[in-house]
Amino acid sequence: MVSSILNADLHCHSVVSDGTLTPEQLAERAKANDVELWALTDHDEVGGQDRALAAAHANGMKYLTGVEISVTFAQKTVHIVGLGFDAHNDQLVTGLYKTRGGRSERAQEMAEGLAKVGIHGSYEGALKFVGNPELISRTHFARFLVETGVCQDTSEVFRRFLTEGNPGFVSHRWASLKDAVQWIVQAQGMAIIAHPARYGFTPNEEFALFTEFKHHGGQGVEVVTGSHTPAEYMTYADMAQEFDFFASRGSDFHSPTESRIDLGVLPWLPGQLTPVWDALAHRIQ
């Protein structure tokens, strides 16, 4: 078994989705923070994987392919991280392309909602922050509203405008949980529930998510991640043991000025857990 005392960061985002750094800049930042094993997990997109692998090796790090797929479960958006898969697998690439398809239409509707409360030009403004127009997201709108002085920071934007019940929120039906997990699994990767504490599920809903996820072939859960509290580390360590899941660790880093936790600056996984990098040792590059 590989030790849980390994500086692995298996969740972060580049300009290919909604991060502000290139894959190469992320790799350099990870190396500067003594990351030993790294994965780039852009939203619904694997277009940065070859660059990330090359950058990891250039910086003396080991690498796992990664992606974060948006799914709809119990009428909420849930994120499933995939690790260690074949990034050129046709079924996975096609599935992700279809998942991205609704983002532009959703973004136009978000801009219409913001215009109704006097915030005009937000779609065009958000596009300035988008590396890949197919992946325009709430984060890009948030950056525009901060730049124009409507809000002081992105947290305020989400609180006032981009969450359910507020003028810029538009729901989107993503991939099904079954599809996302199976795209990852059939591409020889491992599916992992990302930051489970963020979804606000009731205990029954959360149990249903974990149960269905495992039924479809999911095998892991993020235990130590940027949005979890120390108490939540232990809650999901217990859940990992209850469901016999491998445990993952990742900052969910997006930007030096926006993210709560930097790349690689996280507590270790609790020692009683089996880390995902143990199960994926044969997929590490």
C-alpha cells in the first residue's frame, strides 16, 4: 500500500475550463509547493491533458489524467472527478462534448437575468475571462462582476446573483450519474465523488448518491479537499470506510486570488484510509 503521507493534489483547474492559470503555470506552482503527484481536472474537458502531462514531467512530478464531470442528481449539480483514464477514449471525449453543449445557451439566459436587474453586457464581459467558449460558466460571470465593481469578490457574486433564487441563476441539466461514471470506468479510470460536503444533501439523499454511485462502478470520494472543514474530513473518512471507497485529496484550486487553499497545501489523508493513488499506481505516468 502506498502511504497516505504523499503530497498529491488531484483536483485543480486551468484556463481550459474556469481556472486562471495555464496547465504549465499550474505545474510550476504545484512543484513550488512540493507536490509529488498531480492531476489537472478541468470541467467537462480533457483538452489540457497532454500539456499537463508534459508540464508535470518537465517539473519532475508524477501525473494522473483528470477531469471533473458535471452531473444532475436529486435536482442538484454534483461533480464527479475521473482519474487515471485514457484521455483520448472516444466514448469519454464524445460524452464530455455533449455535456458541454448546453453551457452557451445557459450563459445567455444568465445574462438576460442579470440585465433585468440592471447589469448589462455580462455575457460579453464573461467571455473575456473564458479560455474555451464551450466552457463558459458562473465563475466567468463572477469575475466580470468583480472587475466592474458590482461586487467586491467572487464569493459575494455567488451569494447575491448566481445561486438558486437569485437573478443570474439558471439551472442546467447535465449528464446522468450513470453516464459520467461509466464514461470514466470504460476509459480505464476511477470515478470519485468530488467535495461531497458542498451539495447540502440530507443524510438520506447523500446515502442515495453514494449507493447509486457505487452501483454504477464508482470507487472513490474526496475526503481532504479545499472546501471541506476538518470535521468534514472525518465525516467523509468515515463514509469512505462505510462504502469501501478509496480516498482522494485535492485543493480544487482555480486561481491565486480566488481559491481558499493553494495547490498542495492540504492536510494528509487520515491514515486508516486507502488512497486513490494506491489503486491507480499502474495508471500513474
